[in-house]
Amino acid sequence: EPEVTQTPSHQVTQMGQEVILRCVPISNHLYFYWYRQILGQKVEFLVSFYNNEISEKSEIFDDQFSVERPDGSNFTLKIRSTKLEDSAMYFCASSRFSYEQYFGPGTRLTVT
Amino acid sequence: GQQVMQIPQYQHVQEGEDFTTYCNSSTTLSNIQWYKQRPGGHPVFLIQLVKSGEVKKQKRLTFQFGEAKKNSSLHITATQTTDVGTYFCAGRWNQAGTALIFGKGTTLSVSS
């Protein structure tokens, strides 16, 4: 069964550094998403991406964040100048249509 | 911003007992989805409800969408230890929208 993959599984970075989280969505999916989940809390929507552009973004997704689909398979989330409060699990998801979303296993980001 | 309230936050049951989690929005939803997240795992799609008053069943799970499309519930009959996890509702207010706004989730624990 196809699945969303994410790399790395765990990323440790120092405050102020830039990180890039990578995702490979399911191949025939058209919509791509990033969510984050601070430990023990709810899943928070960051951004959705369709047809090579951002469809929607939340208040969390400010100028510190950017997304890119650099080629036909990868979908990346870049966080510039990381802060302590960016520490969270970041989930990538994809969907064929704007319907059932398939989540990847997540990247745990730890900012020290 | 839009949000969904979910109760209870935690529920512990004996194996074989029933379980219900409730989700509520102050404004009319376009549709609502339910996800399950096992401890240490990622959200897994369970179902989407779209129509007013809709009821869907998946084996021991029954999902309902209120007549006013402002509330939803998930009921599990005769819980099993495999039902352990956090159940999230996630709502959309715009039919054409892509963002999913998650509730805080209900964490279910089951003792045998």
C-alpha cells in the first residue's frame, strides 16, 4: 500500500538555524499539507499546497516558513531561524482530492 | 479563527464497555473528518461526514453528524484493547477549502 514518507525522523538543531523537512507524498496525490503537533497537544494545520502553489495557510505559517515542491516527488517545509517553540512533530500529508488525507510518520524537530 | 471543541479529553474504560467522544463547532461545518492516532503514531483517517444528520458505521464504530452540521460524535461499542489511542475530529467550514482544523482529541485507554 502506498504511503507518505518523511525524512529525517528526528532533527535536532540550534536556535536560529534553518531546517528543511522533507516529504515524499503518495505519487498520484494532488494536494499536499504540513501540520505540526506539539507534544501531547492537538494537530495544527500549517499549510496546504495544490497545483504548485499554496492553497491555504494558517496564522502559524508566517514568513519564517516556506514550502516547495522542487521536483515531481518531494515536498519540503523550510523553517528559517528556528525558535525553541518550533520544537514539535511535523507531519506531512497528501490527498488525491480534497478529502481523505494520508499522513506520514512525522519528523520530530527539537530546537535547542 | 474557526475551532472545534472536543470532549472528553480523556476516557478510561474497561474492555467491553462503550465509548463516545463529542465534537462541537459554534458555526456550521461544511464537513467533518475523524482520525485516530495511536501512541507514538500518526493520524489515520477513519471517515468523512458531509450531509446533515448523516450516520455512518464501520464495524463497532458509529459516526454521526448533527442536523445543524455543528456537532459530531464517534461511538465505539464494546471497546477492545486495540481501540486505544487518541481520536480527533477535524472540521472544514469552506466546501472548497483544504485546511483541516483539528479538535484537541479524546485519548482512550482500555483496561482488560
